[in-house]
Amino acid sequence: MPIANEDVRPSALVTEANRQARQASLDSVRALVRAVEAKDPYTRRHSEQVTHYAIHLSRAMGVPPEQAEAFRVAALLHDVGKIGVPDSVLTKPQPLTPEEFEHVRRHPGVGADILANITVFAVEALLVRHHHERWDGTGYPDGLRGEEAPLGSRIIHVADCIDAMLMDRSYKKGYPVERMLDELARCSGSQFDPRIAAHAIRWCHSNPHQLIRPGMTLETLAA
């Protein structure tokens, strides 16, 4: 019996050490996310809200727990690359010029590069890189079409757009829920993976109390 315990203990210690290393790395990158969101009051809490929707969509689609955990972390970190976008572009209330939009288009690649330097986030780095790809291949940075983009990236893209549509931004007021749902349906098969869009629409109809609108927070939902 003592020999068996000795065999198990080193493995358990390695597992715990890996967990702690991953958590420490996550805490460090989340600090960068906070720095990004501090630049723009309109996007504050955005990452947590996108994560909220990504978690629920993953569950609705039956994504296995281990895979869903990678989607959760990638959703939380999806905008970390905006650390490299000038404040004047992030907070501009008018439409962006082509040159300004090029700064925005770079953020998935920059975010992926940041995460790729942290070994434990190799999977998440790929998901972050492709969260602005579109089903029809007109997205960025690589113009991937359909299922060429990872499933987690496609889920995060829908979650990101739900939050962006519902919340106030410097350039627009938040959409009513029905308009957001109409946009999900209208852009299904062009911007969005049609299977994910269908799951998202069903989930929104079944869980209206989980939709975050201007003046609300995740804490409000939990209250």
C-alpha cells in the first residue's frame, strides 16, 4: 500500500503544479485584458459577457467539458490583442477609416501571438486567432471558410456579436433583443455558422433572463 501511494503522489503533484501554472498564466493575461477594457468604458466587462454566452452556447451544442473549458478561456482572452490598437481608434464614435480599421483587423493575430508564447495556451491561441473569421470566408485574419475555422472560434464569434449587438457602444445604442435575433437569423450562413446561429436563437428564446442588456451586469443576472 505505501508503494502505491508513492506512485500516485508525484503524478498528483505534477497535475497540481500544472494547474497552478495555468492559473498564474491566465491571471497574467487577464490583467492585459483589463488594461484593454480600461481604455474604453463601452467594452468594459465585454470579455466576461462574451464568455457567458460562449459557455451557454457550448453547453447547448453538447461540447465535451474539456473542449468547452478551452472555449471558455479563449472567450475570456479573445480581445487581448486590442492592447496594440490605439486608444483613438478603440473609442472613436464615428465610422473608422480603412487605415484605422486595419489596426482593428490585426488584433486577433496579435492576441494569438501573445498567447502562443505561453505553452499552456496553445489551443486557446488558435481559437483567438480565428474568432473573426466568417462562415462565407470574408472574415479575418486568414479568410477561413466554413468549418476551416475551429469550432471554438465560431462559437466565440457568435457570442461576441450577441454582446456587441445588445450593448451600447461609442458608435451605436444597444439593439433590442428581437433585432439582435433577426440579425443572427439574417446572417446565418454568411457571417455565422448556421448550426451555431440556430442553437443561439433557440437558447436566447428559451433563456431571455440570461441576456445582458445596457445597465445590466453578470452580477445582476446572478442576483
